[in-house]
Amino acid sequence: MSDCIFCKIVAGELPCSKVYEDDEILAFHDIRPVAPVHFMLIPKAHIASLADCDERHQALLGRILLLAPRLAREQGLTNGFRTMINTGRGGGQEVFHLHVHVFGGGPLRPM
């Protein structure tokens, strides 16, 4: 998607503070962190939101969720962390490219 900021990051057109990258997944620090550690994992392929996923995405979603705790530990979140996926406008999604937030390292407001 030519107007998607995350697709531009994947393509190297915009910079990011990279945490992890492989053939399918990119993880980078959020530019507006809500905690001392705040990064997100995105699929490199454009998927607008979690609501657009189906059985074809099962393995990719599983890889993202299994990668999150490993990267959290590597970023120093050894005492726990929060994950969040905003889905759709009503769910608070601002960038319409699937992304999983991982944050922690300080007090988090109760949900």
C-alpha cells in the first residue's frame, strides 16, 4: 500500500529503530511510547487489521505472538509486559496495518 506508513518502513523508505527483522516480521520501537519500553511487531505483508485475518494468517500470527515474549525479554522486560492489538477505528486503531504493541518497564494503568 503506497500510503501506508508501516509499508514505507518495511520498504526502507522511512527510518525506524529496529528491534528485530526476518523475512515476514519487523519489530521496531514506537515513536510515541507510552512506557519506558514500547515496540511493535508487524507483518511485512500489508494486512489492514486483525479483523482482516483468516486461516491463511494463522502461522504468521502465531509467530508474532511467540516472538513477542522473546523480544520483550531482550528489551529488558523480565518482570512482565503488556501486549495490545487495536482493531478498527472503534478499537483505537490509527495505522491500518496490523501491529502488535509490546510495552512495559514502568507502571501501566489498569485496563
